[in-house]
Amino acid sequence: MVPALGRPADAAEERALGAALLMAERAYAPYSGFRVGAVIVDAAGSEYRGVNVENASYPAGLCAERAALAALIAAGGRRPLLVAVAAASGDDCLPCGVCLQALAEFGDPTIVARVGGAPRAIPLHELLTAPFAHASGAAAEREAGR
Ligand code: THU
């Protein structure tokens, strides 16, 4: 049983989740067969997309969320506000711990995902209460514009 997480997604969040579901069709997941799409929205309303990219050497595979994060950063962005994640199968799909840590580097975005079949909006800190950060944190905060 999944605990109650966050709140029901609003209309804009559901739209982003729909876009993530469409993205999932492009995933490269021949090993797990679990295709995932992610859409990151920033403050300007721009969208950055990613899919999971698996590899014959399994640990070399990349999750959809970190692929979308790389697209945001490569475009010059630093502030993900919303991260929508969907599996092509329609199954529940929350970001893994590695992806939560990667996203926490850039703030506390709202994660939008199906939980118990229903679209939910969950602050990242509710899923990862204590991300790792370097003791001073100053360098990362400068670079992330915080
Ligand atoms: N995966 C993602 O891309 N995002 C998630 O949130 C969960 C898992 C990928 C990793 C792997 O390619 C496949 O889904 C099965 O775990």
C-alpha cells in the first residue's frame, strides 16, 4: 500500500503528466521493457524532456528524469519547478532515489506522478527528506543561482 503523498495534481500538472506519457513512447528500454518519460517545467514555462536510455551494460542506463534534467541544464536552466514522470504502461512511477538526489541539487521541485493510479503533486522534499549536500553548500548555491 502506497502512503498518501502530496495532493491531487492540478490541471497544468496533469497536462505535464500527459506530455511525459507521450514522451515515454520514445524511451529506449529493451532490457526492462519499462519505458519512462519525464517533462521538466521551469519558471518561464519552458519544457525539457527526457526518456530512459538503457544499455547492454545495465548500470550505464539512464533514467528519464536525469535525461530531462540534463536537457534543462544544457539549455542554460537551473530551476526545475515541476518534474512530471510517467511510464508508458500507465503503472505508478515515482523517481528513484538517485534521480531525487540529482534533482535536489537544483531546488525542491514538485514531482508529478501517478500514485495508486491517481495523478499526485508531491514536493521533492517529501520523497527525499535529507538529500546529500557538501558541508558548505556555498559553491553549489552560487552556481545554481540560489
Ligand atoms: N526508470 C526511470 O527512467 N525513471 C523512474 O522513475 C523509474 C525507473 C527506468 C530505469 C530503467 O531503465 C527502467 O525504468 C526500469 O527500472
